[in-house]
Amino acid sequence: MFIDPVGTGFSRPFPGADPKAFYSTSGDAQAVAAVIRAWLKANGREASPRYLAGESYGTTRAATIVGLAKDLPFDGVLLVAMVGDTPGREMPYVASLPTMAAGAWHHRKIDRAGRTVDEVFAEAVQFARTDYVSALIQGGSLPAAEKRRVAERMSALVGLPAALIEDKNLRLSKNDWMFNVLKDQGLRTGLLDVTVTAPLEPGQDGAIDDPALGVVPKRAPGAPAAPPPNPAAIGPVPSPVVGRYVTEVLKYPTTDTYYGVNFSVNAAWTHERGAAIEGLGQAMRENPKLRLFWAAGYYDLTTPAYAGRYTLDQAGVPAGQLTAAYFAGPHGVYDGEANLARFSAAVRGFVTP
């Protein structure tokens, strides 16, 4: 069963109803849990095996459901492109660096030296966990020679000049990398998929104008650069291919438009402080039979793969209950025939007793 939360897909609030109760972390999770309960009962499947999957923000949703809906035990949880929790002055930069290295490998902005993207990513993770985080923690007390050494090592991994990295005090934001790694070609990379490129223009914010997202129209040649639009003004974005599949192939009876994403809902959303993955980790420790499948793409800078790994480690997810799968892919890790085949096989293997 695939569930579109209120405001997305074909799901709509009733006319005149205030949907605010659905537009929060806990309200959304409770609404989806209610749909699951109702479906299980209506279809006589309350004793069947249960697997709960979520992608992108849906990973927060899935983990929150496990924590809130104690009456809905699950056999397994599948998280795809997990939203990581990397707070502090160091971890946001540590978590993103391996993805930047993978992107630099893809665009040939570093010397591959015969290495695969898997090997470069692993090398960057090892550096991020050791020399890099140690240098960031030292801050202003880091000796100049050591700062230069770390900057040069970063340069060899992420494809930016060591001088720029030093100037940024070793702290590269996502925009720093996206707007500079292909600057010599007049290009920027995507955020959801760093292999996607678009012209580098003044005033880009790096997110809503992400060329891999495709919601901001391309600027006509010679036209002046426009500031990024307010996400709320974009509103719901139709996904006609998915809509046709659901109505024509699956025969779902509706004439409504299928919304793949809804920026009006995003703008109205209340993000509650919480520890969704920590709650999932606790549930797994309390129930050794509860298993977790986690899939991440090397080229996803929106939810970086190492941010997910770090979050799971810090949440105390038992290693013996975790199945981790990395893909040379973007936010949608199954993009491309090879990735789709691997992903499908991995999911089938996970849910097969």
C-alpha cells in the first residue's frame, strides 16, 4: 500500500476543512498511522507481516510512526535517502564531504588514479572521521601548517582549490561546493543529484533552483537572471507520469491531478523538535526482531549518505539488525537501470523471511 499524505498525490483535505493538524511532524505521522490501521482492519491483514517504507522526508515520517504508534508493530522499516541529524559546528561539514568527493570524482575534477567512486567515497569517509573532524574541532587553535595540509588533502578529494578551502576556514557549505566545482565551465551542480548541471548565475540559492528538482523554469538565453521564487508561490507540482500510471495502469478512479510535491504544504509545515531516528533505534533495541533497511546515494547532497550513516550510528541502531545499501545514484537511489535492479533485489531480499 502506498500512502500519499494530505496535500500530496491524490490526497486532499475536505473542502472547508483546516488541514493544519496534518501539517506537522507528529500530526502527519499520526494521520498516516491511522490510515495503516484502517487498511489493515478493512482488508483482514492485521496478522500479516508489516514493513514500513519512507523516502526523503518520509524517512522521518516512518521513524516517527514507529515511535508514536506503539500498537502498530512492524517486522521491518525501509528508509531511502534518509534525512540525517548532524547538528553542531563540525558535523554538517563532515557529513557532506564524502558526497562532494563522489561528485568531484564523477565530474573528473580530481585525479581518479584508477579508483572507483565507491573507493573515493570510502576514502573521504575515513578522512572525514579522522583528520578532518579533528581539524574542525581545533578551530582557531589549529596550526597554520596543519590547516594548509588539511586544505590540500580536501582539495584532492572534493576538487576545489586549497586556497578557497582555507579561506572558508575548512568549512565548505553545500553551495560553496556546488557553485565552485564547475565554475571554470560556467556551471553549477544539482543538490538532489550532483551529476546534474545548469548554468551558474548570480543570485542562485542552491535549493529551490536545483536543476535536479526541475521546478524553476530554465532562463531563456540573454534574459536577465531572476531571483529564486518563494517556494510557497510555486504551490503543488504535478507528476503526470505517476498520475497516468495510477489511473490508467492501476485503474484508480479519479480525475484529480497527482501532486508529486507540494510547496504550499512545505511552507505551512511545522517541524517539531524531536529525535525520530533515536526513537527508532530504541525500538530496535527493545525488539531484536525489528530490522532496518537503509539505502543512500553517493550523488545525493540533499541528504548525504554519510549524514545517514552518522545518524544511525549515533542513534544506537544495532548493527546486526541493519542492512545498508549504497548506490552510485542520486536522491532517488534507484535511478537508472542498474541501480533499479540492485535496489529491487535488495528490497525483495530484505522483506523475504
